[in-house]
Amino acid sequence: MSAISSNLDLRAMGQELRSNPKTQIALAAFAAVLVYLIYTVLSPDAPKGRRDAAARGGTNLDARQLQGLRRLPDLAALGKAGELPPPTKAQRDLFMFEAPLPPPPPVKVVAPPPPPPPTPEELERQRLAQAKAAEYAGRPQDLRYLGFFKGSPAGTVGAFMKGEEPVTLVQGSLLRDRWKLVTVLDTRAEFQNTKYPDLRVVLEAREASGGAPVNQF
């Protein structure tokens, strides 16, 4: 059945071609366009880019469209858009590859919080320590203890040297209004501060040729 239908179609087409002038003209125009396309692609004078464009265009383009494409020769390179350029045209991006690394972001230094204000007890301790330090600075450190003797009716008397000048002090005497001679022994004499009893100065006995007195606190 398919062979008979094919013969009938061919005969119908031949009859249509012989009897219809419009069909004859259309067939002649199609043959002319096909010959022109084959000539354009296979011609030795045609550029390779145009051959590729015409080959890719196939028979779906008429002569007017092909002529418009030939005016745009760069369109032939569209098929190579995904390819890498040749090494002679490839250049490195100096800003991307040669530039130094950006500096690290600045580190924000957070200042430590200020210390809390001193409490009243701390202020009092500081004041007392400063007062004691000032009081201790006036101790009798310029004296050198030599020894003691018994006086009558004064009692025990300590013998000291202040530079080259001899000084005698009875036990219980006040020196500089704040330092009291409280102890007189063979080897040492002790002074106590009357305002701050915990402040004491001990002068140890030395020979006349000895050095400066040793004061203990």
C-alpha cells in the first residue's frame, strides 16, 4: 500500500508541476537559491568565515539574509566565544595577580575600664600611712648611742653623740616633742613615737671609731 501511495503522490506532484505555473516558478526559484548557496560555500574566493556562516545557516536563509550576514563578518566568530584566546592575546590582570594583599582590618583596642574609686576605708588607710611616713621622717637618726650611766637624782641617763657634740638624755625624755626615750640598756637605746606608738627607733651602741648608728624600725 505504501508503494502504491508513493507512486500516486509522485504522479500527482508531476501533474501539479506540469499544470500549475506558480509551482514551476517556485521550484525554479528554490533551485536557483540552492545553486547560489552551494556556489557561495564551495567557491575558492569566498572567505572561510563566510563559508562557515553559510554552512551553519543551511538552506533556511534566502539570498537577502545571506547578503546581510556577509556584511557582519564578526558573527562568524560567535561559535568560538567559549574558546580561550591565543597566548599572544592573553594578558594577566595586573590588579588581580600582582597587587599586594590588602592590609588586615584594624584591631579595635578596647581600653580597660577605669578602676573603681577608693572606698572611705582605703582613703583612711592611705592618709594614715602618709602621716606615719611623715612622722617617721623626723626620728632621731642623727644620734649615735654610746651607753648609759646612773645619775643622781635623774636616774638612768643615756649618752649619745650628735656629730662631734656629746648629748645626754634621761630615760623618759622627749626628743623633738614626739620621740620619747623609753629604753636605755648597755647595747641599745630605744625611742618611741608618742602619737603613733607602733613607730620605734632602736639605736645600737658603737665604739667611737664606728660608723653611723644602726637604726631599727
